[in-house]
Amino acid sequence: MKPLLTRSKKEARLEIVPLIDVIFFLLATFILVSLSMTKQPGVRVALPETMTSQPHELAENVTITISPQGALYWNDDMIGYDRFLIELMKYRETCRQEGREGRILLNADRKAPYGKVAVILDEVRKSGIRKVTIESQAKTSA
């Protein structure tokens, strides 16, 4: 009779290098997706289209929105003109106390009254805040 061949017991091995590759891939994907999910504060309006539109920094901005009807918003809160002036002065003082420059993002609808946009921009300048970005949408080529 033939002797029975004994199978050598192989131990299960956990390959760690491919596991690390997968974990780093998932981490990188998570970081990229989370960075693209930054939400801009403010009310959604139909922005004017421009060819030179560029992305802006969202860090420490205050968004002032002017709706098509001329309504004024401070971030997401609808405010009147008088309250806007008070909030602007509070923001300026907060920035001064923290030792940073104030940044305003002016987000006006393309049908917003031009006079209202000019008055708001003038008030921001009079407050001493010099970093003002007028939001626009990148024009898509036809």
C-alpha cells in the first residue's frame, strides 16, 4: 500500500501592504470629497455670469446677499438696512479685536436693483473693510 501523503499545514497570512494601500486610498478619497462639500453661507440667487470668475476662499467670510426684489440678507438671515449697518459695525469691531482683516462676499442676484448693490458696497467700504469679493458664476462656453 501507498503511504498517505500528509498535507503540510499552511498558515493563513494576512498581507498587510495591500491593506495599507486600500486604507490610504479610502482616506485620500474621503479628504477630497469632504473638501468639495464646503457649503457657502447665504441665500441662493441667480448670479451674473462672467468670463473671469474665479473660486474664492470661504474662510471667515460674511456673505451679504441681495435678492432680485432688493431684500438684504446677512449670511442666511433676512435683515433690514438699519440692522445691516449695525451688523457691519459689529463684524468690523470683531475683526479688529481678533487682529484679522474682515472679508465680505457680496452675493447679488443678476436682477437685483443696481442702486441697492452700489449703496451696500459703499457702506462696506465706509466701514473700513477693504476685502470685498463680488460673487459671480463662471460663464459656460456655448
